[in-house]
Amino acid sequence: MNKNSVYIETYGCQMNFADSELVMGILKNKGFEVTRNIDDANVILLNTCSVRDNAEQKIFHRLDHLKRIKRENPQAVIGILGCMAERLRKRLIEEKKIVDVVVGPDEYRRLPEYIDHAFGGEKGIGVKLSRTETYDDIIPYREDGISAWISVMRGCDKFCTFCVVPFTRGRERSRSLDSIVNEIKSLSERNFKEVTLLGQNVNSYNDEGRDFADLLGACANAAPDMRIRFTTSHPQDLSDKLLYTIAEHDNICNYIHLPVQSGSNRILELMNRTYTIEHYLNLIERARNIIPGVSFSTDIIAGFPTETEEDHRMTLEVMKEVKYDGAYMFKYSPREGTKAYSMKDDVPEEIKIRRLNEIIDLQQQISYEINQSLIGKEEVVLVEGVSKKSDEFLSGRTDTNKVAVFPKRDDIKVGDYVKIEITRATSATLFGASPVPVEVD
Ligand code: SAM
Ligand code: SF4
């Protein structure tokens, strides 16, 4: 076993995956090796998520499994990173004896120091949040591939009443535009073909007056052969300037993740989402006018405190009206420390589950109908790899983020763009024929 060999497991959102790459970058700079095999590691890190209770429970179970590793190798250092580190701090070290270090999202620079102390038998907690840390100068550790994530900002100032993120990831701050553009150029030189710009609310990006539309345009110009995606847009702040920027650049994907959360204005107000459904629907219409063919996905919460059948029906109505291409759908989960935590969690569990299932069923039907309407049309797909179901087929994604599967051809490889004709579709997958390579730049 290498003396300093680190293994990292990541839970939760894309932001956490990007943070894990950052952490590995920091540790590699200090001479650590990165391993994919937990049994080869003497440092085991879990990068955690606190957004819903079931995410935290999953990590507690995982910690119980890691006891075996600690038994077999008592010198191994076990660390908790990310949102749970921030939220549970001391409790993790006190209640979970196997945990040696607990480091929150703004203290990763000091992680090597904490690990060093842990090798000496000292437990450590670093959970201070920062108003300025953006890790601008750190080069994340990325294996070769075609898709990458870049965090363009950290934290969130929105304080939706259900959400722990402002408490676990701190105040909003943006990375410099120039450093992001340079990172994209170096990804392009490494043959990456797609980058997703990440932030809890990318629309409040601000680097000395340069806004998210400026950043997106600069990224699109810096790497014309790469697809540029971004997430998440808060409906309050999505500007026409941003919509025109998406429309102007062929390599900015025509796909917007625009979480609605609920279709009821009363619930939106209780959630402190700061927009009305009328504003939201107007935004969708403007986006459709400015960006022909744009597709949308969303996040929806079922069973927020006081949600009535009528509120729930309004959510279903908005889904039917917008016709989202996809949705992330959740049951409300009370989170300690948030404003909604003090509201009575009064929608009974079985009603939350029933409403969630209705939302999921409706979304599946909508996705199915949208995908069926694409039969006979052509789509450009970025090839990501061999299909999971058959090695006779390749799989990739369309500009609007739909998974597409099509027959293999010897001259088509991962990272190529191909045009296919859609011949069949389910709610989750498009099936295509006659792939033809296309040049994109
Ligand atoms: N910043 C993004 C936004 O504004 O939509 C999303 C961040 S959050 C990590 C992702 C999604 O988790 C939210 O959009 C929301 O639907 C869901 N979520 C957050 N807190 C939740 C809670 N307490 N219970 C259920 N779902 C929750
Ligand atoms: Fe949470 Fe709202 Fe911020 Fe998204 S915008 S991270 S849901 S507080």
C-alpha cells in the first residue's frame, strides 16, 4: 500500500462531484496518490449531502460498513467532507468513533493538514465558512473523459425556507471569469467535449460587473467544439440577456434547468421562492420565443407544509402546461435549522408519497409524449460510450440532454458528434439509426 493513498466517495449533487475533484487536486499537490480501490487506501473520504434526510441516512449506513476497514487497518484515516460535515460537525466525531476528520466545503485547503494530524492520532474538525473562498487557483484532478464540471460560484443567498444549502455552503461568491475560461481552454486541449458550469443559482454570477451571460458567452467562444451546459437557474433572476446569449451560440445547449418547486403561489411564498407562477410561465414563454426548440427540466417538492390537494393539483397543471423534458421530484423532508423546520410537517407521509407518485407518473407520460414526437426527426448526439444494454450500440446525449442509443460503427468513437435519425422512443431513451459523423465548431 502506498503511504498516502486516498479514496473518495461522493454523494449528492454535481457540485459535490466537482468538489471531490478539487479535493483530489489539493491532495495530489501534497503528494497523495488517488485510488479507485478502497482497500488500497489509507485515507477514505466521504463527500456528503444534507439536502434531504435520506441522503444523510445513506451516509450513516455507509459509515457502519466502513467499520470493517477501520478494524482491519486501524491506521486508516476516515474523513467526512461536504454538507454533513458542516451540519453535524462534532456529533460525527463524538458519535461515530471511526470518523477522524470532519471538513466543510470552505476548508478543503487545510484538509492535508487535518489528515496529517489524524495520522498522528489527533481528530480534527474544520468547518469555518468563508465569504471569499472560491478555490480559483486550484486545478481539480480529472481523469480523461469527455464531460467535465466547473463550479463557477459557491454558496447561496436565496434562503428558500426548505433548504439547508445556505447554512452548509455559506454565502454566495463567484470565481473569476478569466480563470474559468482558462480552465475550459485547457479542458478543450485535453479533448473534453462538454462542460457544465455549476452554481446553486448561476444567474447571480458576478465577477466585477461581468454577469453569467458574459461568462457563458466567453466560455462558448473559448471552446467552440465543446458543448456548454449550466445549472441551476433560479426563475427570479433569469435575464433576457442570458436567453439571447444561449440563442446566439450553437455550442451552448438549448436546455434550461429551471426548478419550479410548486405550482401554487401560496406554497411558493411559504417557500420564499420570490416568484409567482405567472412570472415563471411568462419566463418559459419568453425563453421559447427567443430560443426555438429550447427544452426545460425542473425540480418539484411534494408535500411541503400546509400543501392541500388544490395546491398539488396546481403543480400538476403547471407540469402539463410547461411540458418539461425531465424533472427531479422529491418528497418534502424537514431540515433542522431551516425556516420551514419550524412549520408543522403536516402532510401525512402516505399523502406525500401518493402526490409524489402522481407527479412522477405525469412526468413519465409527458417525457414519453415528447420523445415520441421526435420519431422521424434528426438529432445531433455527442457520443459518450457503449450502450449499457448492448455493446453493439453506442450511447450519447442530444443537445437537449436526452439519452440516445444507436448502432455502433467502426469509424465513430467516444467524443464524436453524430447525426442520427430517431426511429423509436421510450420515456427515458431515444433510439436512432443511420449515424453520420458531423463536424461541430
Ligand atoms: N439551487 C438549486 C435551486 O434553486 O433549485 C437546487 C439546489 S437543491 C440541492 C436541489 C433540489 O433539492 C431543490 O431544487 C429542491 O427541489 C430539493 N430540496 C431541497 N431541500 C429539500 C427538502 N428539504 N426536501 C425535499 N427536497 C428538497
Ligand atoms: Fe437551496 Fe433555494 Fe439556494 Fe437552491 S436557491 S440552493 S433551493 S436556498
